Amino acid sequence: MTQLLFYERPVPLSPERHGDLRLAVRPDHHRFAAGVHAIPVTGTDSVANAKVAVARGTGLLLDVAGLTVKAVTTALGDVLDDPAHRRASGEVAAEIAAMPPPVSVIGPLTRLLGPVTG
């Protein structure tokens, strides 16, 4: 059975240790999850965020109360088969790629939050 925790040794981000890192979108970007049995379904932390994904054309919002295998299968097929979802996802990916690198906010965030204690 594949362990679902993908990160073997997570560490807090710091400007000193991670200052030269950048995010990149690559075709093999999710290779780390190749051995995991899963379907590409993403949950959001709020209905409002899910509605943004729907409005952008990058996803569908399913009613959890009426969730069935057929509903998930149908929605998944709709997302995977409709080129409009792929196109919209590509647009969002391009917007994200054009954003400043995460390292540019590490310093300001750590100054704002102050020291982290465990």
C-alpha cells in the first residue's frame, strides 16, 4: 500500500534556505503521486472557492449531500472530456506562472507573523 503522505521530511520555508527556489509547471509535475490510487478530484476549503473554480471553468461543484459514485464518475468524465476545462485550466496555470515567486513573500510574511514556536 502506498503511503499518502508525499513529503518524507517537511521543513518550514525560510529565505536563507529556500531563497533561490521557484515553482515550475512541468509535464512530470505530479510524478511523485504515480503510485497512489486516486482520481483527480480536488476539494476546496470553502464553497466560495469552489464557485470561483466553476466560474473560471476549471471545475465542477458537486452537492456532498447527494454524492454518489455515478455523480462523481459523470462529473469526472465531464471535466476530462470537455476541452473547455483544459483550456480554462491552462489559462489559470499561465496566470499562476506569471505571478511573483513564493520566495518573494517569505521575508515579508515572516516579518509580519513573527517567530514561529512549536
